[in-house]
Amino acid sequence: MTNPELSVSGGNIGQLDVDTVLCWVPEGSARLSGHAAAVDRATDGALAVMIRDGLITGRSGETTVLHGGKLRAKRVVVAGAGKAEAFDAHAERRNAGNAARTLRGLNAGRVAWSTQSYATGTVDPAVAAAARAEGVLMGLYRFDKHHTREADRPRGAVTSVTFVEASARAATAATRGVAQGVAMAEATNFARDLANEPANLMTPTIMATHAQEMAAREGLECTIIERAEAERLGMGSYLSVANGSHQPPKFIVLRYRGRGAQSAPIALIGKGITFDTGGTSIKPAAGMERMKGDMSGAASVLGAMMAIARLKPSASVIGVAPCTENMPGGGATKPGDVVYAMDGQSIEVINTDAEGRLVLADGVAYAKQQGATPLIDVATLTGAINVALGKVRYGVHTNNDALMADLERASALSGEKLWRMPMDKEYEDQIKSDVADVKNTGGAPAGSITGAKLIEKFAGDTPWAHLDIAGVMDVERDRGEWVKGMSGQPVRTLVHLVLNRSK
Ligand code: BES
Ligand code: ZN
Ligand code: ZN
């Protein structure tokens, strides 16, 4: 997939040398203004007549194709913007994603895209521009590299998009917004590419290579901790998950050094199970292929680090991605085994399928040992979070109210919805072990919380949050900026969090 070239112009929409003009009509408005009025004049009033006759309603998702008339473009696409009252940056992003896919289906080529949607003035032009760019690039995302037949790939192309603003001043603000939106969307699509790739083509070794290539390209430091080094560091919890696999484990560390005074980096730590069979406690066959996405947390950390490298916040950030397969080979961990994490705490492995918390124990302990704060881990940790929150919101488990507030602010900007889960001390009773400091399962009740409780032991008193994304890791159908397949959540929330803490 090649992304369209995005640019911003403050010029006259009718004069641009493009193939298609996209303009927006709000729901329930009788009077046309700005770009829509210009399109109406160029089409001898066709637009106004179609609205009057109820053929164009402005409902969100509606698209109507007209001949370009006196415009330089041969074709005009009129898109419904929805109700002006309901309009915000999230509606802008959603509408942009849907419109971009419609334009691709029409083989729209070079597009002049009116930004004078509706409710002009209610959203900051830079914020609206960022959301629009995210919608276009995320909405056009496809993972089709393994279709060898051309016919199985989407036909049609959007080769360039010029966002046409009403004035030169708005265009300046929008240019800034588009740059941020492009960084966010490309980072999300990078995370999606890693997570969508089947597990035979996205082993820990291949993940490490992608991390190194990305780091070299974007100017980050990258270190891969190999098995021998992990043994020396005492990462027995993480390594115990790799015991049943022929693939060598790779513990990825990325560093971004901001120019800020605060020296302690923010840590982003992602679960990187490139395939989760369950290990000795093997999973049922039905649906197991979904477990190629069990490295989505690691993918979102790599994606976030890529955007951070481009947007250059003042805060420093360390990205940690402990990667391994979870396989039932001859050397695999057995239920009842006791393993030791790098900070010396022992864990009784009751169920080898609760492996995410085992790799994160060492991931979080490592980041803490590096002096990082806060510690934010991202993981497809439990089926239980999907039972609790479904595919709408991911769960946040944290020991710190201020960090929760930061995450909520970041989520309000990204539109990636979250929900705080309770973390009462009493839940810890469920993971008390008879033979070790803690055991890795706590039974079915409150399954996402007991998982979080284990990880919390390795964060100690350091501000920490655990994002359980098992429900939202993938998407079932195309809608707005979301495309069927792995979602790339919560890359943009992580990046906004880092940007906000840099202000
Ligand atoms: N990777 C799974 C969780 C998961 C399930 C992610 C569905 C995405 C979609 C995780 O490693 C796992 O198997 N968790 C177990 C924990 C249990 C054994 C305590 C679960 O949720 O059943
Ligand atoms: Zn598992
Ligand atoms: Zn897993």
C-alpha cells in the first residue's frame, strides 16, 4: 500500500489541477456556503436542487457523485458531514476515514478536499487537520501483501490529497496539524503491519530486526538483549516463556532522549508474544490463529516510539518489548514450576497460558531498574478484559491517580477509549501462592485485575499503569479510521501522553 501525498492549500478549490473535488454538506442545512457554494455555482445549481429535493441529506456516510461542471476537476464527491451539533475532532477523523475509502473505491486519483465541513470554528484548525490526516491514512490502511493475485487487492487509488482551507492563516495552522496527524497515523499503521503479519513471518528475531531498522531510520537508540544476556540479568520469568520454542527470545530496548531537564525517562513496555499457543496449558484450536496478534502491545510500543522520534517531545522515553513465542516444546515450562524474575521475586506458574504477566514482570522490573517513571505497560493480557469491556474500551489498571488523569486526557485526544478498573488490595489474595511469592493465575473472577495485580508487584511504588488491550487489539469491520484486522491501539494515546507531559 502506498500512502497518498498529503498537502494543505489556502487557495480556490475550483482552480486546483486535480481529478476529484470532495466537499461536505451538513445534515439539515438549507444554505450552502464556502466551498459547497462554489461547487453549487460550478454545477449550475445542481447541488442546491439535489438538497432541496431530498436527494442529498448530509447524513454521515452519504456520498453523491456529480460531474465537475465548470470546475477544473471532472468529478465532485459530495459527502454527508452529519449533524453540526455532534461535530468534534472525532467525527472529523471518522468521516475522513469513511470518505477516503469511498474515494479509493471511485479511483479518485488526485483529490482536492474541502476542510470547510460544518460547524467551522468549533474545533481548533490544527486539531481538526490532525484528526483529518489520521482518518485518511488510517482509513486507507490495508494489509494485503500476501494476496498474490491483483484481483484480491482493492482497485482504485487516491494518489494525493490537498486539504483546501478557507484562508492562508488556517492553512498555516492546518499544515502543523497534518504533520502531527501523519506521524500518528504512520506509527499506527506500522504497529498494524507488525501485528497483522502471521507468526511465521513475525518471529521475535524478525520483530527485533524491524525495531533496529525503524530505530536507524528515525534516529532512536536500539539494543537487543539476547538470551545469554537476559540470563545474566536474571530474567528467569521472561525466559521461562521461551523454553518451549525453537525461536530465540529477543528483548528489545529503544531509547529516545528528549532535550528536557527531567532525566528520568517515561517507560512504555509492550507484551511481545509473537504467538501464544498457551504452552503446556495449550489453547483450544478454534480461533487460535488470532494469537499471532499477541505481540500487539509490543507493536504499539514500537509504533509509539516511531512517532515520538518524529515529533521530538522534550521528555525522554524508553521503549521495552520483551519478545518470545509461547510454545509447548519439550523444554516448555510445566504447571507448578517456580521461576525467578530479575528483581528476585519468585512466581509459581499455575497456567503456562498466563504468560503475558511473566514476560511483563521482567519487562517492568527492567524499566524500573533503568530509573524510568512512570511505567506504562501495554498487553493483550486477558480474555477477561474482553468479557468486561468488549471491543469498545480497553482497561486501565493503575496505582496512581495523576497518571490515570494523564491517560484520560491523552485518550480524549486520540479517541481511543479506555476505562479504569478497580485495584483493591483484596484482589491480591487470589494470587497468593503456597510455594512462591505469587502465582500467575487467580481463577476466573476479576481475571484482568488479578493479572494486573501480579504485574503491580514488579512496579512497586513507582507510578505505573497497565493497559489491557486484549478486547480492542483487533477490529471486525471497516468503520471510520478503523480497518478490519489489528487495530494499532493504543499508539496515539501513548504518544499524546508523552507530548502532554512534555508541555
Ligand atoms: N493472550 C492471551 C489473552 C488474549 C485472549 C488476548 C484473547 C487476545 C484475545 C493470554 O496470554 C491468555 O491466554 N490469558 C489467559 C489467562 C488465564 C490462563 C489466567 C486467559 O485470558 O484466559
Ligand atoms: Zn496465554
Ligand atoms: Zn498471551
